[in-house]
Amino acid sequence: MTGSEELSDDTAAGGRPGAAVPLRRARRADLASPDIAGEAADERRRAARTPARTAAGLARACHPGPTAAVTTLVTALAAVAGWGPAGTALTALAVLTGQLSVGWCNDAVDAASDAAGGRTAKPIVAGLVSARTVRVAAFAALAACVPLSLACGVVAGATHLFAVAAAWVYNLWLKGTAASWAPYAAGFGAVPVFVTAGTPGHALQVSPPALLPAWWVVLAAALLGCAAHLANVLPDIETDVATGVRGWPQRLGAARVRVVLPLPLLAASALLVVGPPGPASPAGWLAFAGVAACAAAGLLLGRRVPVAPFAAAIGAAGIDVLLLAATPGVVTPG
């Protein structure tokens, strides 16, 4: 075996005497230098990237599920609040660019930990797109979000930018802390304020007290934010813990999160049912029953279907939007 190995080395070296030894040394150097091998792999990934692959990577890196869900729900709420076609379209663009910036920021910040955790489903780890490209896309979306938000009105725009800033604070600083729930509560709690402040007749006003929705609507939205946080993180808790992420859900653990998750969903819906003046309507209790069914489905299916808790949270939020639509004056001053 040794003789055949030396023969192949000589042949590979062009048959020149003595060339086998330096060739073997070079091979051993390659094997002993993982940095060189890693750089070569990076070069191959960069060479394999095409505009289509980069676009696909960006589409996956924006967290398309949460981005689409939040954009759809907030746009629907603006529509039922009476923003009109133009205002509703503007809302959709503002919220979409904000969510794109948040999703891309998240993946860019987490690129190193995702690689360490072996998350090959992540587009950056898979080599579809570079972390730098995702980072640039995040700032570009944020830059577009600012004028689109302010076009909705001074108070409405500032409120939406506050919600987007809260999400960036989560990505950059609070994700691995016990206060990881706070940006979600702040961001979701800002939604009814944003919708109320941007309704026709209020967009040009700058007096916040006249634009605030009922306190129980804001609290209900904040509770939905906490539920969204738990549901969104639940499938990744074990990997997060392994890579050192210790946010609120990770500290609770997957088993406790599955038990706790229905509570903010039910509490938010209960506030929306009993909060309005007068007795609760039959439609309100029917909506509450629908939310309870969603929460139960997420709890029962969560172990077998990782996305079930998040889908349940989005379903509950959708029902709550319908409940708000059926309650006149809830997201408008009155």
C-alpha cells in the first residue's frame, strides 16, 4: 500500500523524482488547516450564488410566515377601521417594509449562532445568500419603512416606527434575556394606537390623548404579542438553549411554554369580549369560543406539528380582528 501511494504521488507530481514528499506534505497541510478548507467552501458557496438563488435566500430570510401574518392582520384592521383603499394600501406597504427589515435583521444577527447550531434550513447557513446581503436588505427595508410610515400621519407613523424599533431592539439586545417578551408586547400593543391614529380625520392631528384607543384594546394586543413570542420561539427552544440563547421562552422550557401559551390568547380575547360598555354580545362569546378552540388545537398538536402553536396564535389573532371589526368604536375614538 505504501508503494502504490508513493507511485500515485510521483505520477501526480508529473513523475519528477522527489516530488512526492512535498506533495504529501501539502496534502497533510490541507487536512490540518480547517480554516483553509472553510475558506474554500465559502468561495464555492459565493461562486454558486446567482441572482435567483439570492432572491430565494432573501425571501426565506425575511421570516415569510410571521411577515405575511402580521402584515395581513394589521392591514385588515386598518381596513375595518375605515382607512379607505389608499390608506389601507399605504398601511400594507409600511407594515410590510417594517416586517421585512425585522426578519432580515434577525437572520443577519443570528447567522453565526445558526451556523454553530447546524441550522442548515436557514438560508445564510445553506449558502443561498450572504449575511452581508441580508444585512444590507434589512437597512434598505428600514429606510423605506420610515417615509411610508410617516405618510400615514405624524402620530400613526411615529407609533409604527416605535413598534419596528422595538423589534430591532429584540433582535440586537433583548432576544437572549428574560425581558425578551417586552418588545413583542410593546410592538403588538402599538398596533391599535397606530390604527386609531391613522383613521381619516385623525391622521393630521398631533394630540395623542385624542387618538388613544381604549386601554383594554392596547392590553389585549400586548397579550397577543406575548403569545406570538412564545409560539414563534417554541419550535427552536432546544437549539436556542444549545447555542446559549436564554430568552423568556427558553428559560421556561418547551413543556411549560406549551402550557402557558393558551393563557395570553384567552386573556386577550376575554378583554375584547368584556371590555366594551354594556353586556357581552353573543358574537363576542362565539369569538371567545373560537379562540379557545385554536388554543386547544395548538396545545394538543404542538408536540407532533411544530408550527401548530404559531398557526393557532395567528388564528386566534384573526378571530380577534374580526371581533374588533364587529365592535363599533373600538379602534376609533368615541
